[in-house]
Amino acid sequence: TAGPLLLRLLDWVRLHVCDVDSMVREVLSSESPSKHELFWNVVDVFVLQGRMDEARHLLSKEAAANPTSMNMYKILDDLMKKMPVPSLGNTQTLTELELKWQHWHEECQRYLQDGTFASNPHMESICKILLGDEEAILEKKELMTTWYHFLVTRLLYSHPTVKPMELRFYAQSSMDMFLGGESSPEPLDMILMAAFEFEMHQVIKECSIVLSNWWFVAHLTDLLDHCKLLQSHNLYFGSNMREFLLLEYASGLFSHHSLWQLGVDYFDHCPEYGRVYLELHIERIPLNTEQKALKVLRICEQRQMHEQVRSICKIMAMKALRNNRLGSALSWSIRAKDAAFATLISDR
């Protein structure tokens, strides 16, 4: 079927460029929306994001306020309504969509060349965008804010049946056109470019360098691994990349006073080295209160970590003894199965 990739890209752009919604509220809540200074900006953003119904709704307000432009409005509204768009539930083939799209494109071209919208630069500009005119789209740079929004708009109006493997070419040229040599790509741009090229290991590598912690990298790698999309080569110490990143992330959690308990769950999901790491980290947890000691103890008992259980009980028994809490010291030493120490406390 045609175009599910484009639909996902449009969703992504709508989620990212969401400051339009506050602009819409401001325009619609004004007394005369079509006279508001941001009116055409909002219409343009809707068109750039492929939100045709919302753009048409706003344009109907302009038509109602300006009866002289009614004919022009009707033609533009009709073009927007007729635009063939891929939809997820739709079974139309690629060829069918391309054919419909070609006819629609020619119709837009005819109206533009006839000068139908010549007296209204705003409507003329929208018609050019519908035709995928790159210059017209780039004039709206400020409204798109990012090169990847430009990429998705460009695909929507000039190549709606784009296939995943073609993305890299459009992405590179869109970034070059949008930045226009005025600014150089940011780290995020390089991550996205690697993603458009389906270079999974490069995405993970770039994210590891740029991001401030291991959360995203660990979870992304885990997802890719579950989807069998990561030909996870074993690293030189025997663990695979998924496990290595989860171990790193969980180790970071253990240095936090309250998040260490989450780290335990992550170690549980590392079949190779999770247990060893957990044993090492558990021993370093400061047992400042009895309540915390009981938490750590429960974790060790659930996982049959007998040595750690004994060690915790002995530490707590010694602490209680130093504070002259003999009853508590006795119960901890019994839990530790330390008969000699229990006898010593009983004698006292």
C-alpha cells in the first residue's frame, strides 16, 4: 500500500513543532480571526504540516470576511480537499496514488499559470506550496524551524510515495538547502541523518557521545535488539552491545540515593553479567537505616545471594551492638546464622 512512511513522518513533525497550537488559539479567540496578524502564518503552518481540514476551516473564515475573494477561496479549498493523501487503512496501490496525485498536481499547475490567485499573494503562495515549489516552501523557513520539518513538507508535496531506502538522499539535500551554508549541523542533526540512513550503530554511537546519560541509548538498543534489528556483535569482553549499555545505565542508577532499586531490575535483565554487577553494587550501598537494610536484604534473599545476606546481617548486628541495642544485634546475628556472635551477645 501507498505512503505509510509519509504518515509516520507527518505525525513526528506535528508532535515536534507544536508551538502552532498556541498561535491557533490566539488567532481563533480574537474578534476577527482573518484580520489577526498571525492568521496567514497559522494557515501556512497547517498546510506545511499537511493538516488540510484545519487549514480549510480557517480559510473559510477569510472567505466569509472577504466576499470579493470568494471565487478564489472556493478553487483553493477544492484543490486542498481533492489532494490525494495516503492513509493507513487505505488499500490503494502505489500506482493508483501516483496517478491520482499526478492529475491533481496538473490541476494545481493550471490554476497557478492562469493567474487565478495572482491578486492574493497569500493564496498564490499556498498554491505554490501544494505544487512542491521548494523556493516557496523555504520562504516559510521561520514557521518550520528545522530542516527535518522542511524534509517532510517537501516529501508530502513532491514525493508522497517515498520509500524508506530513499530517505537518505532527500534528508541530505533538505538539510543542505535549509541550512544553506549559513550554519553547520548540530549533533542532533547528525543523529537524525544516521537514522535516515538506517545506520543503527552510528545512531547509538552519536547518542552515546552527545547525550548526558545512558537512558536513551540503553532503551533504544534494547528495543532494536528485541526487534532483531541490531546485528549485535559481541564486544571484546564477551557481552553484547545491548547488555553492555544496560549495565552502564543500571550502574549509574546505583549511585543515586533512591533510584538504585530500579537498577536492580535492569541488572536482572542482563543474562551474562547482571548477577555479578548486582553483587558488586549491592555491597556498596550505604546501610544508613534499618529500613534500607531490610530492603537490600529482601532483594538479596529473593535472588538467593546467600553471601550478601550474611554480610548485611553481620554489618547491621555490629552497628546495633555499637549502639548498645542488644536485642536488635541478637536478631541480626541470628539472621546471619552467626552462632558465635549470637552467643557473645547473649552473654552480654
